[in-house]
Amino acid sequence: MKFQLDDFRQNVYAVVAAIPPGRVLTYGDVARLAGWPLHSRWVGRVLSQVPDNLHLPCHRVVNHTGRLAPSWDEQAWLLAAEGVRLKSNGCVDLNTYRWKVEKIIAQ
DNA sequence: CGACTGACTCGAT
DNA sequence: TATCGAGCCAGTC
């Protein structure tokens, strides 16, 4: 199956939209759930291009260490508003907030 | 065609 | 958790 950015993007949207409030996912998780485990980098690219009118909770997506996206200060604020407590170094506590899900998109 | 880039990840330290 | 290095993959120039 050839990689299609449009399909991938749709899956990413679906995955991100399904993240419950107060939980977070890593880019790798989103990529895996979207059906393309090796495209974690593409998740970041897609999320950076997601139109505002979709109102996706992309602030609930962080990298695998819990670090937030660079040059996006609003993310920390949004997370805090949902009760996600950041560690003093600005990282999300993945052990506490990482969303544990097997699979939400049928391939 | 090739080099570079990135909101990434993983293993070792 | 932090840092390093190597691997990753499609887009861009």
C-alpha cells in the first residue's frame, strides 16, 4: 500500500480528534494508530498544517519524551486547562497522562 | 538526482 | 530525564 499523504492526514485527524480530554499521545502513537508506524515525523508535519476550523486537540500530542512542540507556547496553556500537569521542566508526565489504546482505526 | 530538513524515535550512556 | 548518534521518510529546493 502506497503512502498517501491525504489518507494519512485523515487518519491522523481521526486519531487526534479521538483523544480524550486530559490524556496525551506521542507522535509515534498517532502514527501507529493511523496505520503508518514509521511516519511519526509526518504526524508533526500534518499537525503543523491542520486548519484551525477543524478544532483538533493537537495540543494533546507530544513527542515520546513528553516534550511539547517548540515555538508553540499556547500548547502548555491548553494542556493545563484540561488538568494535564506539566513537570517543572515543561514535560508532560507520560506515565500519568499517556492515552493507552490498542487500535481505533480499522485498516 | 542529491542534499537538506523536521512539532520524531530508539538504544546506549 | 538529558544527551548523542543513527535511523527514519516524504517534501522541498
